[in-house]
Amino acid sequence: MKIIQNYLDKNYFQELKTLILSNNFPFYYSDLVANSSDNKKITDFHFGHMLFELIPNSEHFPKFIPLLVKLDVKALMRMKVNLYTRTEKIIKHNMHVDYNFEHKGAILSLNNCNGGTWIEGQFIESQENQMVLFDSSKPHCSTSCTDDQIRVNINLNYF
């Protein structure tokens, strides 16, 4: 696992953030059942925008190509923007793997908040323009946040 602060050029990062947090960027509701950190079953939800899943899936996908170039992506499997709303207490979602074979994963945080991602027993708090690189065939999970209205990140699976 590798954590890189200030990953993208400041202007390009701001361009992506402005696009994603605008009133014109579509997010889609997803209802799912997850475990809280105390293992009680809860109903949880998030909003997402699938940019790419085996093929481009969004008119906004071309704006993200400089990110793919910087990551030196040879083959992209999936790229998605996730938006989690604030919760009263931090909710730790289910541990999962993205695909059952070794590949690269990346999470770019768009805002600062006390939510984050658990990878290999380590909690990585969301920090604006922070990139987390890891093998997303290993168990990991996201959390909600309590100190901001939303937690937003871009998730990628690639070779």
C-alpha cells in the first residue's frame, strides 16, 4: 500500500472536484446492507456514478483520462465516484474485495473528513487530493463520516 498526498496537479484536481460536486454531475442511489463496526446489521446507502465498467459508462469519462495517464493505467476495469452522506456515528461497511484476482486499486479523496478506508488493518482518513494505491483483491472497506456533509472519492480498478 502507498499513500500519496497532493497527488494531482492543483488545477486539475480542482477541475475534477468542481465537476463532481456541481449540481450537474449525476449521482445514483444505491441501497445495500452492511455491517457496522459492532457487527449489527444495518441498512445503509450511498450514491455513485459509474464512469467506466469494462467500457466507458459516462459522458464525463473523458475528463478523467489525465488521471489514468498519471496512474500509468494499462487496462482499466472500473472507475467509479462514490458519495457517502454524513451519519451520526461512523459506519464501517463490510470488508470486501473488488475482484478475486490480483490487480491494482486506487482511491482518490475529493474532500477532507473523518471517514476513510480500512486496508490491511490500517485506517486511512480521507484527505483532499490524497491517493491510496493498493491491491484491491485484498479485503478492505469504506466508512461514512461524521464531520462533513459528504465523503466523496474516486475508486479505480486497473492493471
